[in-house]
Amino acid sequence: MRIDLHTHSRVSDGTQTPTELIRAAAAAGLDVIALTDHDTCAGWDEAAEAADRVGIGLVRGLEISAEEAGASVHLLAYLPAADHPGLAAMLDRIRQGRDARVPQMVARLRELGSRITVAEVDRVAGPAAAVGRPHVADALVGLGEVQHRNEAFDRLLGRGRPAYVDRWAAPLEEAIRTVEAAGGVSVLAHPWGRGTRRHLPESRLAELAGVGLAGVEVAHQDHRPQVRRELAEVADRLGLIRTGSSDHHGTGKVDHELGCHTTEPEMLDALLERAGRARAAATGDTGERLG
Ligand code: AMP
Ligand code: ZN
Ligand code: FE
Ligand code: FE
């Protein structure tokens, strides 16, 4: 059983359609894949159809842009009701922040001498429901102004770089509570990668578990092996589910091939069981059946 619970499609900043992603997952020998586009559930229906056709399991998920003590933190949410009013409102607000940021980034880049336009970013983003810096980066690549996404982030778009523009993200505890209210399950994405470790020490993870956090992504390319070992020990102490995933973005991110990290079947079972309970609580269904 090979399980990958963190992937992106063109519905956010991956480079494959949901159908192409699911086909690639089957070809990579995966049995279960979660589609976790940034801040949107818009890819779920297409992914579900494709998963049915190729005969692999799909877990409907998303990766929510959250914020903890001013730092950007990503929260994976699995199996929430996409139409839950609180969740839908939170995601709308995040996507509005994404949309509003594009002309601001374009203006900064033009001041720096770029020929980029908002129309070009829109064209590159195509069907994306959640537009992001990777699309701006791709537009710059298309104009021949940078070589690849990575260079655009390093020189221009990363935090602290000249074309960086902040945007609204959901306070982390609020995001966790909202996911649970929507009948879903929360797992912190790459919590100890890219400078967020100091904001999320064991004591804070324990508090978040009390708020409703169900798990942490342990195996991820942003975590060195030693970090994975330490985080796994913390997860076990706190009773948190441990996941492992690729964070695949098609060709948009190197070294994140499908299945490069995977989740143990028992961990997926625990996650699904927890989602079942959250859903029952959210819908008032006690799980009892009259018969
Ligand atoms: P945004 O969602 O607009 O804040 O942009 C963040 C996204 O860009 C995340 O999904 C990352 O996966 C992606 N990203 C961050 N740094 C890089 C990089 N150096 N190269 C390619 N993608 C990146
Ligand atoms: Zn991404
Ligand atoms: Fe992430
Ligand atoms: Fe991701």
C-alpha cells in the first residue's frame, strides 16, 4: 500500500491537471493520493472522476494558508465539507488576498524593470482557482527574465526580496477549529521546515493538539532525516498522527516526485477514523443506525 497525502494540481500551483496528476500517481504505483491544492477544493470533482477511472483511492484535501506569530504556516485539511459556511468564507478571504496581491507584485516587478503584466500572470495561471507567486514566477520564466521558479523566489518573490508582498492568512488555531467544524481533519504541513520550527516547538504542538490538530507531516523534503526522527518522537509523545508525502507540484518543484515520501496505512486509517468522528460531530450524526 503506497499512500501520498500532499499533492498540487493546476487548480493551484501544480503544473498538471487533476486528471493528469491522478494518472501520474497510478503510473508511479500509488494506491492512495490526496489532492491538496492551496486554499481551494475546486479540483476535487475532476480528481474523483479520474481516480475512479484509474482505480486508485482519492482523499479530498487542501492546504490552507495559515499564520502563526507572523510566520507563514501551512495546514493540510482532509475531508472537510467544502460547502461549510465558515470554511468557505475563510477560503474566500484567503483567495481574495491572493488575487489582490498579483497587481501589487506586478507593479513592484515593473518598477524593477520587468515587462510582466497582470494579463500575462492570468494567462499563465489559466484555470487556477488559487493564484500564487509560482504563477508570477512562471510568467517571468516565460518572458526570459529568470531561468526557473526557484530563481524568481530567490531573487524577487521570496519573503524579504524586493517584489515580495504580504497577504492575509488564517490564524492557525482558527483554521484548525474551522476544519474540525467542517467535519475535517487537520495535519500541519512540513512544520519543521523553512524556518517555522521555532514557532512550533513541542509545547506549542501540544497546545494545538488540544485545539484539534490531529497530525503532523513528518516525512517531507523540507525535513532532514534527523529532523524527521525528532518530529516523529514528538508526534508519538503527543499522540499525533504521522504522515509522509511528496508535496508534488508537477514540474513546478524539483525533487518532489510523487511517492518520494509516503504515509503508513495505519496512519491513514487513524486519519480516516478521526475524520469520521469529526464529520459525525459536525452533522449531529451519532453514527448509530436504527435497525
Ligand atoms: P504563495 O502561495 O503565493 O504564497 O507561494 C508559495 C508557494 O510557492 C508554495 O506552494 C511553495 O510550494 C512555492 N514555492 C516556494 N518557494 C519556492 C521555490 N523556491 N521554488 C518553487 N516554488 C516555491
Ligand atoms: Zn505550492
Ligand atoms: Fe506547503
Ligand atoms: Fe504543498
